[in-house]
Amino acid sequence: MRVIAVKTLRAFWMSHPDAELPLKMWLDEVRKAQWRQPSEIKAQYRNASILKGRRVVFNIKGNDYRLVVAVAFVAGILYVKFVGTHEEYDRIDAQSV
């Protein structure tokens, strides 16, 4: 999969250094993936939440952080929409960020 807005992830781990390695590991795994449907994401990431509107929420670093992406399955692209702490995630609408 191609990941759009990696810059957003980098900016986040600059201010949250403990998230750097988990985000880099996630990024490496996702770039190797070729997901064509939500069930393939769930097969690889059992704790991922599949939302309406092609949105997926990933737990990062043991659920310390949340990552929201929009997935374009046909194009093979993930768009980073949000990355933040669990508290910050609770204040957003993951389906509209």
C-alpha cells in the first residue's frame, strides 16, 4: 500500500519519541501489504477498527496512540487522517477528520 502524509507521522513522533519505532514498524508493514478489502486489514491487525467511509483506526504502541486512515482499496492507498494520543482521539470524530 502507498501511504500518503507520512510527514504527519514524522511530525508526531518528533513530539512523541516513544511512538517513533511503533509508527515506523506500522509503516513498514503497511507498505508491504496489498489489502483489497477490510477483512484483510483485520486479519493482519486484529485490534484495528473498521469504520464507515473507508476509515480504519489502528492502535499504536499498545493503544497509547491512535492512527486514523482512509483507505482507497482499488488504488492501494492509505491517507493518514489523524495520529494522536488516546485522549486526543476521544475528542475527534474519526469518520470526518
